[in-house]
Amino acid sequence: MNRRKLIRAALGAAPLIPAAIAQEVSRRTNGLPRLTIKDVKVITTSAGGNYRWVFLKIITSEPGLHGIGSGNNQYQVKAVIAALEEHLKPWLIGKDPDRIEDLWQAAQMKTYWRNGPVNNNVLAAMDMALWDIKGKRAGMPVYDLLGGKAHDAVALYDHQGGRTKEACLESLQKSLESGYRHVRIQFGQGGYGGGGFIPAGEGNRPEGGYKGSAFDEEQYVDAIPPVFEYLRAKAGFKPKLLHDVHSHMSGPNAVELARRLQPAQMYFVEDILPPEQIAWYKNIRQICSTPQAIGEVFSHPYEIMPLITERLIDFIRCRIAAMGGITPMRKLVALCELYGVKTAFQEGGENDPVNQLAAYHLDMSTSAFGIQEENHFPPVVHDLFPGMAEIRKGYLYDSGKPGLGLDLNEEIAAKYPLGQIRGGGGYPTDRTLDGTVVKP
């Protein structure tokens, strides 16, 4: 089989559910009436904080049977809400929720223009809810529908960092003591990612121009490798160390940074390049073996497929809600299995417990699992989502309940409305000394 046929086999058709699982689902649902989608509810909440969460609740004709999905998009949440309310909801009502693949394909094509971020958020919300319904009706967690457990739990990486290399070491040791083996270290001040930032008002700037903290690529390349050299000298090579560049490098500097980090034996370096410059991954592979992860801001599987099939990256960092849900991502994961690439799904920051569990079930069911990002939620979120996943000593565990394993308390959600989104709620960008926007 040539590569084109291999890719088509992995992505062009849905992976078959194992026969034993299919038989068990059939046994459990035999004699039950045909399901239809009776109602669809769009639920939004700030969860008592600065979250802008939007969820889809699909209610079926079977009393008490419903599913929950996430359409997480912090920066275009109003667009997602409108698309769910005005376009998906009336289209879904009356359809058969058991036909997940068919509904996903039809919902993607009904917009004509496909694979945009908002469209994928809508698809993901629907798709997660449908898998939740199927698992609940079958009496199985979603990972059992996907083939069962491939490992005992989902390992997580912790977030740490500091303004000095000594502070980075101290924060690393705290994570190790709490049970994490994988720790992402960020350094410095002045913006996300640290290192390479010139303090506000300093440096040679144009008259009357930008005054804020300014990013400098070459300064970043000089600042970051010595931090990891120090950490290895003090903590040794047992900890799995990660670092997020947040797409701030141009091609030549990305290559040089990867080269300088090779002695630190990184677990991976994340987003060393923006998606617009991914061709430079070939240059990185030619000069060093520093593992590369990318995909956090991707919304189209064909963006990342060549990086997988040409073995130019080592981890995919996609967010399930941004890529259209479990259905398309399980196919991308199957491709990863074939090409030796691992998963490292993006779950930090403003992400929610529903999306976290969607990623968890995919991770649990694949031999391509690498690591998942941790996300600690405030107490009110645990009340909002009974059955949400729990973190214990660096591992994520589900509730063991059927479907995704959690539910959504609508009364608590209603207590915390989204509120006003000032200035459109856009993602804050960094700039250089002369005021040029830096890619996030």
C-alpha cells in the first residue's frame, strides 16, 4: 500500500469499532425504541471567573438521556453561540443521534465553507454530546467505544516557571514533589513565554511609538537555553522538561533555538514556529533531534497531516474543540499511530472540563498517547460539573461513569452569566520594539 492509500485508509473512512464492542452495544440497546433528538440547548457560563464557556446539551426522545459537548472558543464565543442557536439547533432536532459519523459529515458540509475555527467549535460541541449519548446508552465510557484502555491513566504535564533560573528550579522541584514527571518551564517576564522581552519604555524605539514590553527574537534565543542547561545541572535528566515558544520565532531563529536546546534533552519544545512557517520544521530536523510539538492554533487536519506523514514533528498539540470533536480527531490519532507521532492535546488556560474529558477518552484509547496538559479548576467548577475528571499525583482520572463521565448543572451555570465582553475579547498580542505584532 502506498502512502496515499495509507493516509486515505486512516483518514478517509471511520475506524471500525471492534466487533466485541459493537456486539455489546447492540446487546444493550436491542429492543429499545429508535432515538431522535428532541431538543437542543445552548448553555453559557463564566463559571464564577473570566471563562467564556459555551456548551451544547442534546436531549433525546429517551427520558433522561442527554449528552454534553463543548464549543470552547474564548475569543469568538458570541459567534459560536449564534451558530449553535441559529444554524445547528434547528437542523439537529428530529435527527437520529446514533448516527454520529453521518451527522458529523453532514453538519460539516451544510456550511459549504468548512474547517474554520467557529464551524469546528460547532461541530465539536455536537460531536462530543453525541458520543456522550452513545456511551450512556451503551453503559460504557467513551474510551471503551473507541477500543478500550491502552494504558492505566493519562499522564499530565505541570506548568511552572520563574523570573530567574533559580526560581525555575524551585518551581520544578515543587512539581516533582507533587507527583509530576513532566513539567513545562517558562522563563522571565514581560509576556507569555518569558525571556527575550525588553521592559516597557526601554530600548531604542521610534519616536511616539509603542511603549510596552517588547519582544526580541535573538534575545530569546540567547536567554532560554542557559535556563535548561542550569536545570539539568541541578535536577538531572530524570524530569521530562518542556517549553512553549508560543509561535514567536521566525525560521532561522527557530532552527538555532532547537539546536541550542538539544543538549537539554527536552521532552518537547512547543510551537517553536507559527503555522504560517511550518516548512521550517524540515530545516530543524536536518540539524538536531530536539522533539517538536505543534497544533494548538490549528483548526484544519490538513494543516498538520504533512507534518505527521513526513515525520517532522513528534507531538500534535491540537485542541479537540478547535478541530471538530472526537470524530475527526480519532482519525488523526490513527494517523499518528502509523507514523510514530504522539498526542499532547492542548487543555490549559481557558479550556473547560468537557473538552478535557473528550481529550482524555481519546488519549486513553490510543497507543499514540504521549502527554496531556493539566488544568486546575476552581471549586465552583467542580460543583458545576459533577463527575468531572480529577488530577492525582500527575495523572488524570475519569469518574468511570458511562459516556464522557460528567454532567452539567444548569442552575449553577445560570448563576454565572458571561457578562459584558469588553473590546471584543480578543487575544492579547505581543509587539517588537518598533510596534510590529508578534504571532501568538
